[in-house]
Amino acid sequence: MDQSNFTSGLGIIRIEGTVTIPAGQEVEVLDTIISDNLKRDEIFQHWRGQIINNSLFIEDKIDSIITNLLFKQDVEKSGLFKSVILSREFFGFMSKWKVLRDLLKILMPFKDKDYSELFKELHIIIDERDKFAHGQVSYSGMQGEKIFLTYFKETSKKEEITESTIIKFKEVCSRCHQELDKIIQ
């Protein structure tokens, strides 16, 4: 087999190239190919869940900060603001990033502090979340040992995903949690 390519979530398995299957071995070979890639897909789906869940925790923390900055003591208005505005589909993660950035630039005591690193890392979280939420995963290699994510950001891009990708992402999330906690206090 020259190359194999498997796509997650769509129920499509595409094998490209040629395959020579010894007589009587068709089902066993295909079962092995499918089994190996289903295992790889379980790993990817677990990683995808970690990316999305960690992003949601960060986004929720940003919601709380924005709400607290605007409605400090007014519990009724803060709850209404979160449910009617911040939780709506038109108010995405990137919009919340912009609102938080702007509020911290104009409000005391935050406007005198440098949050550039925090906002850079929050942007990384948003980009990674978008890739994993909207990108198309594929598996490559004789046994699907490589995981690739194809996504669009200005142009179509393809990136190999490894455990290291997930570890680095979680480290960025941890740093952002710490910095956002300082703002909440």
C-alpha cells in the first residue's frame, strides 16, 4: 500500500494507492487497517475534547471577568448580561477577547499593566480551538500512525498533531488561567 488516508467523524475510509492482498486475506487486512485507525481516532477525539474543554473554561473565565468589570455588585444585571449577550452565538470567543482587551486598556487599575503576553496566548487558544472544532482530521501511514488536521486560516493548512501539541496547548491554558485569576481577584 503506497498511502492510506482515513477521515474522522464522517464514516469515510479512503485508501489511496494500490494494495496487494493475498488470497483469502481480504477481511483480515481490511479489519486491521480499520481497527488501527479507529484506535487512532479515539486518541484524536480525546485530544480534541481536551482542546475544546480547556478553551471553554478559559472563555467562561473571560465571561466572568467582563461581567464583573461591568456589573460589579449588580447580580441581576450581571446574570442577565451573561445569558442574553455573552452566551449568544453572535458573541464568539474572539469578540470576548477584544472586549476584555479593550476593558483592560481603559479601566483602572488594569490600564497601567502590560497584558500583551496574556492576549497573545489567548489568541493561540482561540486559534487552536478553531482548528480542532472546525478542521478535518485524517490519518496517514501504513497503520494510520500519523494524525493530520487540515483547516483554513487565510489559506488551507495541514498540520501533524501529536501528544506534544496537546501538552503545549494545556501549558498555554494553565498560564492564561493564572493570569486571568489575577484579574478576577
